[in-house]
Amino acid sequence: MVQRLKSNDVLGTVNRGNPAESGLCTLCIADCQGKCETWLSSMKGRKMLYPRNFGATTAGSGNTTHVGVSYNSLRIQGYNYGAKGLPRGISNSVDDCIFPNVSVETEFGSEIKTKSKVPIMTGALGSTFIAAKYWDSFAIGAALAGFPIVIGENVVGIDKEAIIENGKTKKAPELDRRIDTYLRYYDGYGAIIVQQNVEDSMNGVAEYVIDKYGDKVIIELKWGQGAKNIGGEIEVTDLDYAIFLKKRGYLVDPDPTKPEVQEAFKNGSIKAFARHSRLGYTHLSSPEQVREEFMKTIEYLRKLGYKKITLKTGSYGMEGLAMAIKLATEAKLDLLTIDGSGGGTGMSPWNMMESWGVPSILLHSKAYEYASILAAKGEKVVDLAFAGGLAREDHIFKALALGAPFVKIVCMGRALMIPGFLGANIEGVLHPERKEKLNGNWDKLPATVTEIGSTAKEIFAGYYDVREKVGADEMKNIPYGAIAVWTLADKLKAGLQQLMAGARKFSLKEISRNDLLSANRETERETKIPFITDALDESAKKILDS
């Protein structure tokens, strides 16, 4: 594993903890006082694209040595002529070929398209309590910025107020809250996606959602994720709640109904319980059986009325990857999210996260290869989303290019949660009466914030853009965390536009694998992306020989 620096003097960023490949700390905490790149970008926005202290400094790249195979060992190709994919009404004049004219809008779907203003979506925010605590910031921010958000698994099953009778969900207030919050600000861009796992299927969540919300919601089946190779998990510190979850049908470890476990908990030797979800397809033993079961599920969901269905798979080996791409294509699903190892989650056994599965860049490279095989056979390959440790605008470009033309959107997990935490902490200080409701963690603004400003209007670069969108009167209902999500999304958008302009690609559909270079031979071998000095070398020599 390559040791990454904890600070970047050029941007003025510092990681509180150990930095991962994404640039985020391996442990991202809600009360963090800064200041990684994503954290600062949630306030400063586009300013974080550039070195600090302009006019008093010069800056030089420190990223010239690339070791190992990762997204950071891919470099982006630039060109010195041309302009491809210019939006309608834009000419190829030097006055029009500017980065703000680059279109980063995208869409995915088999027959009915889902549009997004930026090519990002959230990972699944499910039954982990941190998702519930900061949902308003995440959902409103995503809706305003115009990108999809995913409600993860088990939201109904862990809700004490939900009513489930004979395998049917009759009442689901937490799920309703999450859907309604997003739809309040939804303007045609983005989507609300509800994920379904084994327990959700047993509880009739899909039936409940379609009956209440119809085609306003996309349903997603879950095969897995990159952070762990078992079912979803949460930690519970209340004995009664642990017993409730056990009665709801979940695996709770240790078993809270055992007298000896209850005694151990009351005396402090056991302090928490882990709630687990079931593994899928345990009764099947071959790819053929999986296909049969999967197609039955898709047929059932379509009969219920679902017009848009997606699939999320984890960092399984090559057989599992091929099955996901083939079956999602055959079933004409609207999106397949492929989540590689190296990403994150709300809860996972740590050594499992560190040691299981296929790293993102390797999984994504094979996904492109397998999708190409199907395309060569004349099949209309399912639209793909790549996920797993992606956080910056260069990651977005690289993922789109590595999987082009199949990848339409990039799934980002922890990166899009950071602005929610940050905004809630700031709002809790500036409006103490809201602190408890917002789950704010600060009693005063730290120096890392006050050096930017002391009011929301000063702190968030996107404040007035959000006000322009929703109106001055509505601003009182917009959480600061949502403003921070908007601000981060705007930074990612601008950074992506700049990278695309340099590659002379003015729309996402023009991005290709030719826009990437491998920075070492090992990365070239695994990704099939040419080594830096091999790319366009023949064309260069033709110029010299002409």
C-alpha cells in the first residue's frame, strides 16, 4: 500500500486521519473540524480548484511519480487542437470553446431516460443512523443540484414506527420522510432510488413504494457492495432496540434474547450489538439458477408497475461481474452500479474492508472488457455507474473515460456526505435552537471555518446560487448542509468542465478511453490504457516523417 501525504500545502488541506486513495480520511467523522479537500470544497467551492494565496505564491506539481495500480496512476490526456461535442448553438470559435460551455449533463436508462445535471449520484444511504440524521441535507442538496440519491436497504425494517404485517409493509414513516424530502425539491433532474435487499423483499417494501409513489421512484436490487461481502450492518447500543430488531427477523449478534447476553450487557461487558442482513441467493448453486431467479424478480417488479429498475453489485470476482452485466443487459435494466473495493460504508468489519474483493480500477477495467464483448455481439449493454473510492473531479473524468461509452454516471459515497455533516455543524452553531434537531456537533465555529467567514452568506460560496434557485423566502427551509452539497457539486462540475475542455471534449458522450494514459507499465497491463509515451506515438512519428 502506498503511503499518502496527510497534507497538501498547495491547496491548504490537511487530513485529520490517514488519507485513502480517494483523498478522504479512512475514518470520516461527523464532528470533524477539517480540513481535507472535500471538506473545504463544501464551503469554498470552485476556489478549491486553484492553489492558495494567489499573487504571493507559485505552485508546482508533486504528483510525478506513480506507484502501483490505482485511479491515481491514470493521467488525463490533453490535446492542442480541435473541439468535439459542442452543444447546440455553440460554434468552434475561440470565443465559444470555453470551459463554461462544456455540458456535463448526463442521462441513463433503457427506454425511459433519467437526467442528471452533473454525472454523479450518491451511494446507498440506508439503515446506518448517520444517513437518517443528516438525510435532509443530503436529499435536499441532491435535489437542488439535480443528481440522483439512493435510499439504501433496511430503512423500513429498522423503523420502530413502521408497521409490517404478514410480509406486507402497511406504514413506513422513515421511508416516507426520505422520499418526500427529496421530491419536494425535485425539478426533473436526478431521481430518488429505493434499494431492496432480502429483508426488504420479505417485508413487501417494493409493493408499498409502488402503491404510494408510483413511477416517482426507481427500485434498485442489491447484490452487494465494495466495502463488505456480507449483508448490511448497523450497530445498536440499546438492548430493547436490539431485541426489537431480533423480533423483526434480523440476525443480531450477540443474541440479545439470551439471558446471559442481557446480563453481560447490563453489567457492561457487552456494550453494543451488530444487526446483520441476510445473504442473497444462498439456495442457488449455479449461474443458470441465479439467472432464472433474477429474471423472475424483474418480471414481478415490472408487473407491480415499476418502469425503472436498477441493480447494485459489489466487488465480487470475474464470474459475478460478468453475471451482473449480462443479466442487467438481458433484463433491460436502467442502470448497473459496479462498486469496487477501496470505497467506504457506514459499517463494515474493518479487516474485511481492507482485504476482500477486487479493487475498483481492476473491477472497472474488466467491466469495460465484458461490456465490450456483449456490445460486439450486437447487444444493447446496460448503462453503467462506477463506484468505489471516488471523490474528486479527476476521479469522475477517469471513471467515465475508463468505462466509456458504457459508463454514464459516477457513484460517490462518503464524499457527498461530508458537506451534510459540515453544514449541520455550522448551522448548529449559528442557530443553537436548531442544533439538536440538526445533530450538530460543535459549540463554536473552529478557526478552519472562521478564516472563511462567520455567516452562512460568507462561508458558503454557493449560498446565493441556491437562493436564486429556491427564492429568498424558501431559503429559511434549506439546511446549510444542503447548501454545502450544492457548493461541493458546483466545484466538482467546474473541475470536470475544465478537464473536459483540456481534452477538447465539450459533452460527456465524447469522452473516451483515448483521453486516458497509464502512468506505469503495470497500470497499462491491467487497464489496457496505453503507457504515456506510447499513446499517439505512431501519429507523432508520422508528423515527423511527413
